[in-house]
Amino acid sequence: MSNLYWLTEEQMRRLRPYFPRSRGRPRVDDRRVLSGIIFINRNGLRWCDAPAAYGPPKTLYNRWKRWSDIGVFARIMTGLAAEAPDNQTISIDATYLKAHRTASSLGLKKGGVVV
């Protein structure tokens, strides 16, 4: 049994209206790439550590970067939240934060005091 994350067809049906239109060449499979992006973010992995089943890490990163820059993920969250206005069933958890190992020393200045 695989521990990879895959979006279902029902989930993809709900998300497709928020995707930008493809210009020129057809895009790589949206389900595969978006599932890979979610897997990477959920597990706190580096792009280069993406399982091969999701395709090349560069593809995952490029799609994440491009769609982040044009606001696709923000539109998805806003649109899905608007679909179900019952606030008891909507929960977006953002409590998991990762700090770089040098973050603890950012408040220190040479010869300064810890605040």
C-alpha cells in the first residue's frame, strides 16, 4: 500500500474551474502535479525529495511558483470557502510552521543583547 497522496476525481472536478487556461502546449497532468505539490507541502519536504510518481521535481516547483504568483491557490481557497458558508465545517489549519535552523539567532546582533 502506498502512502502517496492523490486527489480524487471529485476533488479535481471541484478544483478545475480555478485553474488557469492552458495556452499552447497542453499542461502535464494537473491531478498528478497538484497531488505532488500537496504531498510536498504536507510533509515539509524539499522539491528534490518528491517521489517519482508525481513527476520531475522541477515540474512541481515550476507549477507551484507560477500558480502562486498569479494567485491560483488563493482563488481556490476563497472559492472553496465560499461554496460552503457553514463555518463549522471549514477549517484551514496553518499551525504547522517550520523555522530554519538559523532563525533562532536572527535576533542577536554582534555585541547586542537578546531581546
